[in-house]
Amino acid sequence: MAPTSNPEPHASSSDGAGATAGSAHATAGSAHATAGSAHATAGSAHDVLVIGGGPAGSSCAYWLAEAGWDVVVVERKRFPRDKTCGDGLTPRSVRQLQDMGLAGALSGAHRYEGLRACGYGRQLELDWPAHPSFPSHGYVITRHDLDQLVAERAAKAGATVRQGTEALEPLLDEAVGGAADGLPACLGAVVRDKDSGQRSEVRARYVVVADGANSRFGRALGMSRRRGWPMGMALRGYYRSARHDDPFIESHLDIRDASGAVVPGYGWIFPLGDGRVNVGVGLLTVAGRWKGVNTSTLLDTFVAQAPPAWGLSPEAACGPATGGKLPMGLAVGPRVGPNVVAIGDATGSINPFNGEGIAYGYETGRLAAACLGEALSGAGAPALARYEQRLEDAYGLYYAVARAFVELISHPHLMQICIRTGMHSHGLMAMLLRVMANLMRPSELGSAEAAYLALASLGKLLRRA
Ligand SMILES: Cc1cc2nc3c(=O)[nH]c(=O)nc-3n(C[C@H](O)[C@H](O)[C@H](O)COP(=O)(O)OP(=O)(O)OC[C@H]3O[C@@H](n4cnc5c(N)ncnc54)[C@H](O)[C@@H]3O)c2cc1C
């Protein structure tokens, strides 16, 4: 196991992710030096091409560059750039940022200590739990600032980050193709410089798809989402608030549609510490259910009904709200080809329990970097194929349980019973927080771990069914 690995049995997402770090790959730039890849074609300029410089792409590029590989990221926007998000970093994200050497850079961001869960007239303050691998705090920081930090970190480690460069389409390797149930082989991408409009080709031995939830590049390679699986939709805006430096992020578990009916999802108020709070609503859909709910109305209703102490109102809004999709539970595939892997939202890596995706972008990027390092070191396509198994080991069962949970709460009556019951017990909600934020302790069988194991047995049964 890698020195920086995360020991959770169901969440060993960084296992091996640092495996190539420190290895003697001072051959950066020598794209053809290593045997074992079917793609060391003449004209391959880079070891790895990463499409997209968000959390997943920048993390993957950082770990590859840190290990000495020649990696280029193409990012269609220029940093700093906005990205619609709740801006909440949980301890899992903080851990990954620390591992990338960014602990100091986060010191200016708003640090918070836990979650205030609200619902049905009650509220509970739940500190982040003590954990052997994760810190007991999180941060709220705009993606405008965060994503620039990580992209710069990757560049400092040696990655080439080409901003304002959009990948238009993959360059398919017809000579190699791919397995019927996998991604096709890819020689690189046709890219366009956004300023000059000029098109060119970027070629590499390996290609990483990290272009986010809409993933046009992934779709061009044949990726698609499993329609019956849970999917999130969310809308958020910034508001001025006197409570901008609250030490807790706040979740409201009883958000209502225009008719007053409770819907599956939650409303959030995340304090940014700079005079503003990030306010949003997220909705879960399963097999198309709840698709008709208007998230703008949901957000307006949430803002109108939020606790008065936050001072939220349409007048306090800093601008219009923006929304996006949350592909979750690893619902998007296939994700591996002979020389291609997909990471982050492009493969639906968001945690269905809580809609958290930044940590899983970092983690899947790191996991892919480990597999790519092995492939580049001579093990070739079989090493890359192991990415699928490593994802399964890290998240397979946990996400199966999470999907079952989403199925459950998409029945309003059941959801209300669960939340009403939970809101009467601090212990129960603290346990649920550990399960839902994927912060269970591996070496201890506490109540959260026991509850998870019970749910996991159910998940195993469901997966067999
Ligand atoms: C409203 C909302 C609230 C959320 N709140 C939270 C939260 O509080 N905490 C949390 O952990 N997660 C949250 N998420 C989820 C989180 O935003 C994502 O999971 C995360 O951004 C995934 O990172 P990524 O790198 O996979 O994709 P992205 O962050 O989407 O990055 C993809 C990058 O690829 C670039 N790109 C796209 N196409 C191309 C192309 N063709 N060529 C070149 N570049 C391209 C994009 O410009 C972008 O920079 C939220 C999501 C939404 C929609």
C-alpha cells in the first residue's frame, strides 16, 4: 500500500495512488522510452494527456507529474474561473489537498468544524468525527479560488497546463480499437485555442477523460450514464449574510416544492467567511422521478423559509443562481480502454449519500495516476485495466449501499420517517454523518461502522439480485 494510502476497507481510494511517487522516471518528455504500450507511436508528444483541469484532472496531473511523467492538461477555461458548486470541502477533500502539499494554501479559506442538520423544527450540531486518516475540519472556498490552486500545484510539480484550450474531439486509434465493452484506443485530441481559434492535435500515449458532468469528450468515446441509477440536480447562489463566518455548514433536510410537499434532497447554507454564504438546493432523482420539480422555485422557497438569522432574501443575492447535474454512484461508463481512463464527474464518481464530488475527483484522479504510472513503467494496458478493479475495491460496495439509500429516500413517506426519527437523536445523526460522509473508522467497530456493515450486507444482497 502506498505511504499516503487511506486504510478504510470500503474507501481505500488512494491505495497505490502514490505508488509511482518517487520512482525514477526522470524520463519526462521521453514519450517513447518505455516499452509495453501499444501507443508509443511516432508523433506522440506526451506520456499523458488530461482533458479538463478541474479537481479530478488537476489531481491526476499532479500525481503523474510528481512521479516524473510528461503530462499535459488541456482546460477550456482560464483560471481563475467560476464553477457552479456548493464550495464545501469535507475532511476527505482536505486530506487530498494536504497530500498535494496545499495545507498552507488553504489557511486563508473559511474553516468549519462540522454540520448543523436542520429539519422538522429541530437542529443538531454535529462535529466532524475524529478519524485516523482524515482531519476533523473542513473548509468552504469558492471553486474560483480552489481550482486555480490545484491547477497551479500540478503545474509546479511539472505538468503543462494549457488553459483556454478546448478538446474538440478524440483522435481515435483505428489500428488498435478497444474491447466491445470498453473505451476505444485514443491517440490524443483535436484541440482549439480559444483566443486564436487555431486548431491543432495533442498526442499522447495515454489519455485521461476529466471533463466533468457533461463530459462531451467522454460521450464522443462512447461513455453513457446508466439511466435507472440515481442522479442529482442542484442550484446555488451567493448571498450576503451577517453569519458568513459561522463555524458550521448547515443542511436542511426537509426542503419543499411549491405545493409544500417535502422532496428528496436538501438545502444548504455554507458560510464562506468573506461576507457571503453559498446557498443551494439539491434534488435526487431515481429513474426519472422528481424530474418535474423546478429547482429555481425550490431555491426561492428555501431562501424565503431559511432561518431569519442568516438574513437571506432576494435583495441579499450577489447574482443569479446557477445549477448543474451531479452524476453519482459511478453511473457513467465504460471508464477504461487500452490507453484511456475516465475520472471524476466524467465517470459519475459523486457520493450519492451527500452529493460530495470534489474529494472523489481528487481520489479517482490519484487512483488513475497510480495505474497510469504502472502502465507507463512497462505494464501497459493490463495495468490500466486494473483501474476498474481498484475503483470497485475503493467504492463499489459503498456506492451500492448509497444507491439503495437514495432509492429508499425517494419514497417521500419513508424519507420523512427516517429524517424525523434521526432528528430526535444526536447519536444517530452523528453516526449517519460518518456513514454518509464516508468517514468510518476501519479499525474500530463503532455504531456507524456496525450500521454500515448491516447496510452493506443489504447492498451485497441487492447487487446479487
Ligand atoms: C450545484 C452544485 C453544488 C455542488 N456542491 C458540492 C460541494 O459543496 N462539495 C463537493 O465536494 N462537491 C459538490 N458538487 C460536485 C462537484 O462540483 C463535482 O463533483 C466536481 O467539480 C467534479 O470535479 P471534476 O474535475 O470531475 O469536474 P469539473 O469540476 O466539472 O471539471 C471539469 C473541467 O473540465 C473542463 N472541460 C470541460 N470540457 C472540456 C473540454 N472539451 N476541453 C477542455 N476542458 C474541458 C471544464 O472547464 C472544467 O474545468 C456540486 C455540484 C453542483 C452542480
